[in-house]
Amino acid sequence: MGLSVSPEPDLIRSFEAPPPGSDPNSCWGKDVSPAVIETVTERVLVQPAEVLEDGTVVSEPIYREITKRAIVKERRELWFETPCQEQLTPDIIATLQRALKARGLYAGALTGDMDARTRHAIRRFQAPEGLDSSILSLWAARKLGLVAIARDDA
């Protein structure tokens, strides 16, 4: 039985409409969460009950059911910076797999391939921080020690 992982797009390069004001030499991923739409049925009072002063019910209330669709969660697009494709060499990917394995998130072989198991482990690493994507973010690459963190030497 194989691991079932939804396919992810390749990295979205900055020349493919990156966020406004971003560095044109940087690379970006995009996480799109679809809107959540629910069908809701409500009972609406059309005519109240007719009740005499002594409490005797002359006629029961009349209700009408109204069914409507409502957006309960808006569609969300989240752009995030990623390491560029040329940085993700087989050696770096093997190091990524090793780092994820050390954290108990990756159980496969250290192949150096960005395969479904590796992408699944990336998603498991990033999701608790609010990025439910299997595209490696620059933040995650830095946190895993794969990419140097720029220092301000001021």
C-alpha cells in the first residue's frame, strides 16, 4: 500500500505574477485554500401561533424552511518565499530528508529526490506553523538549517 499524497505544483517562479513589491530574483510558492460553502436550512416563522387569553391554542405556528448556501470560510491565497529550484540539488534534498527524518516526519530512504514522501513530510513540518503546503518554504529551509540566514552586521 503506497502513500497517498495529493500532487503539488512545482515552484512558482517570481516571473509568474509574484506578490507585488517582491524581489524579482526570488522564488515563490502559493498555497490556495478554497472557499468552504455550506448549505444551511433554517426554520422561519411565517405565522405565530394563535393563543387565547386562557392559554388555549387555536392554531399552531406556521414555519417555512429556507435552504441557502453560505460561504463559511473565504478562499485564501497565501504567497510564500521558497528556495529557488536550482538551490534544491539532490544533496540539499537528501539533507532535507535527513533533517525531517531526525524530527520523526520522514520515514523513507535518503534518495535526494523531491518525491511524494518528502513533500508529505514537508507539509507535516510546515502545517503546525500555518502553512499547509508541501512546497518547501524559505522559512522552513532556514529552520531546518538548509539555507543560511542573512545577518545584519550593523
